[in-house]
Amino acid sequence: MSTSTVFQPKPSKPPRTLFLTLELSLALYTAAWLFILMFHVACGVYLICAAMTYWYLTKGVMPFYVSMWSLTGIQNYRLYGTMFGIVGGMHALQVLNILIMSIRARCLTLRSEGPTMIQSLVSKKLAPTRMVTQNSNQPNVHVRLAGPFALIWNNLFSRTGIFGVESEHFSTVFAVREVLEASSQTYQAYRASNLMPRAGMNALMVGLLVMNCWSTAGIQFFFRTSPALERVVTLTYDALLSFGMMIVVPLIIFIPYVEEFNFEYSIFKNSDSLYDPVSAATLVLENRLIFASSIFDFATKLIPQLSIFLSLVTVCELLSRSNVKVVPGTSMQSVAVKPKASSTDTENPAVVDKPAATSQNSSHFASLRAIRKWKHVVTIVLFVIWGTIILFLHGLAAQRAKHYEVVGCRAVTRPRLIV
């Protein structure tokens, strides 16, 4: 049989691997770039200042003030400061990484196609000293063959790794992370209800906690048809709420004490405040809330900070800039179209086995979708119930505190989560 000739476009470049990304316009991408950069800077500055504060409280006469609110004194304060400083340094490294990638690409960018600065450091520091022979036809082989530690890093933190944005276990890992973060924030809200006498600040803490629980469930429900948009919105909103609860609220409480303190003489400018019962009681209770009182309390303060960092890093991997350009038509080449195969070709056993394999794969994918849907529903229900219980206990405790408030007491504490 004769063959016919048709024309089809000639591909100019090899097809690129499709990633799970959310494409933004140039204006939105620039705004997102600035927002993420400033977010990292704000978190890094706060954590480094917190680290310096913990170390400052261990010097000179400052342990005397610490003994007023801490039952264990300055025990483990240097450890707390070191850990906060490490997380703040991670934010600083991420800022440098974003700036270096943008300079190399000569445009604003949040992620790199090749290995990032952190991956390169891990490969150089933890890889064996022996060299690995590479083939010039295989780019980025050094990332995969740098050593066992680099391989572990890629298996855990690459895009398809266990903690990656395109991991098969992303929903499970994120749910576990949210449970840990919500548990830490619940404990901090409970301590605030015990220690902080300001009713408005207690309500703010509980409100942020309830919003975190309900927003996690709501965003996953309404954006379930768009995985990239769902993950970007969920992670960004989660980072903002954690920032408000773990950074903004402590700053509102602690900044007035910094303004009233004379660092030259290590005393308060108004020394009479230490002898006033109301001022002294408020200072003790609020500083006991701000500074870690135990290893467990410190862990509940550190977990949300790590969650903020991981959320921002994950969002960087999900965002991309849409490059819409008008290009000339591609060149055409002639391709010979062969006639249809004869009926004897269909008797090939390999072709006959395809429907069975297809049905087996479809049943496997259906079972995986059912499991993921079940996990999705359980996560939504869990966080809705969690937020509802917190709000119910807060309202019940506030009502009881109102009825049992002592008239004339100026230093009354207002427990919000104690029934």
C-alpha cells in the first residue's frame, strides 16, 4: 500500500519534566518574592534577638531578675538561645540562597533547577572525599552520587522525597506536622490562660488557634481540586497564623519591658514598679509565659518556628513565573504515515495482555485514591472538632471567670481554657 505524507511541527527542544507548580504573572510573582524574602528576614531577626536575649539574661545581675519568674533560674537558657539562633541562621541562609539564585538567573526567582546552596553545602561537607567519575552526558550527577549523606538528603528533602512538595506522602506528612503545631499552640494558649491577666490577649491567642484549626480544614476542602493552589494557600496561611501567635503576641507583651529597662545600669528606669504588687505580679506572670520554663515548654515554642521555615521553603518550591511569549511558527517536517496494521498484527500476545494490565493498574490507582480521600476526610474532621472544642472551653471558662471575678482586685488572672 502506498504511504501518504503529512506535516507536523518539529520540536525545537526536548520536553521538560512537568512539576507541580502554581504559575503566577510577573507582578504577582514579584510580590510573592518580596513577601517571602521579608517574611524570612522578620523571622530571622526575631529568632536571633530571642537568642541574644536568652544569653544576655545569663550575664551579670540579670539572673536576679530571671529568678523572679523562673523556678529553675537560668538553667538551659544558653541551650534555648543556641537553638533559636540556629533556626534564625536557617532563615538567614535561605535569604542568601534566594538572593544568590536571583543574581545568577538575572531575574527574581525562588527556586533553582539545579542544586541549591544548602544541597551543595551538604554534598561538600558530608560526602566522601573520593571523587566520582561523571559522564558529560548526565548533568547534575554529582548531586546523586556525592555520597550516602547527600543521597539521604535528596530522598528526604527533594521535590519527590518524603518531605518534598511532590511526595506521595505529602498529605500524611503535612497532617502530622499540623497536629504537632496545633498541639504546641494549644499548650501555649493554655499557659497564656493561666499566666496572662489581659483578657484581650487571651482572646487573641485562642482566636488564632481556632482559625488555624478551621482554616486548615476549610482550605483543604475548598481547594481540593487544585493541589498546587491548595498547598500554597494552606502553607502561607499556616505560616501567617503561627507568626502572629508565636512572634507578634510575645513582642506586644515584651517590648514595653524593654523600653522601661536601662541596659547601661541593668535596672528598670522606674524602680518603684518592682515594689508595686500589681506591676510585680504582672511582670512575673507575663515573663514566665514568654520565656521557656522547661524543655517541653521550649519544644512547644520551637516547633511552630520550624513549621514557619518549612512552610516558606515549600511555598518557594511550588511557585513559578509564567513565561508567555509570542514566538514564530515552528519549522515543519514531512513524516511518512504508515497504513494501518493488518488483522494478524492484533493477535500479538503483548497487545492482548494490555487490557488486563490496564485494568489492574486502574484498580490499584482507585484503591490509592480511596485511601487518600479517607485520610483527607479524617484530617478535615479532626481539625474542625479540635477548633470547636477549644472555642467551647474558652467561652465556658470566660463565662465562669466573669461570674467569679472579685470586685476590687486589680491583678486578677483570667483563665480561658480551664473549666
